[in-house]
Amino acid sequence: MLPIPGKACGACSFCCKVLEIVEFEKPAGLLCENCLKSGGCGIYESRPDVCRDYECLWKGDRGLGAPLRPDRVGVILMEDPDSDEYRAVCDPAKPLAWRHPLVFQHLVAMARSGRIVVAKAGLKSWRIRASGETGPCI
């Protein structure tokens, strides 16, 4: 993926906190022990494949503006590679971050485009429908 100007991680290392990393036995919601205080990875050159393979949707989508950077809104937007599901993954400590007006507007637009849209925080999840209605996933 070619870098998009203005879309560098910078001080954002939200993925290093929010996502589970089985290789390190790191649960979702805890900052990875390899994450540097200034941002970035202390073992970048030898990081596991799961970290190498992760591509931040915000960094690769020109339509997601600077205000939607994950650390600013508390949500990582992701596409499930195994389905048509579009996800908003929140920090378990802030499970309703997907309700941020910019994020919610984006999620409803994705649902209107025909996508299955789900917000997740830890073990909880909510379905967002094209009408803007939401409800827990069972």
C-alpha cells in the first residue's frame, strides 16, 4: 500500500492497545509491552506476522479524514477479510466510542451501502443498521 500524505501513524498506536495479539498473550484493551511511549514499536523489525499483516484502514482510505484517526475517536475501523462485515473496534475501557458522531455517521453510511456493520468492544457487539437503529448482536 502506498502511503497517503497526512496518513502516517505518528503518535497513534491505538492498534497496539485495542487489538488482541495472541503471539504475545496480549488481550484486547491492554497496551502491548513492545509499544514505545513516543509511539511505534520497539521490536518493529522482528514483530510477529500478525502485526506485519495488519493494515490500518484509516491509513489506506482517503475518505477517512484526519478527525477519524483511531486514537482521536477511540475506534479502529476494519474490514473482516472472511466476510462482508465492516467493524468498529473500540477500546474495552470505552465500549461506546463507536457512538462518536463522526464514527456513527460513517457506520450508518457503510450500512446504507449494503454492508453488515458491527461495533465491538471486548466481548460485546452491536449491529448498526442503515436506518441508524442499533441493537446488541446475539
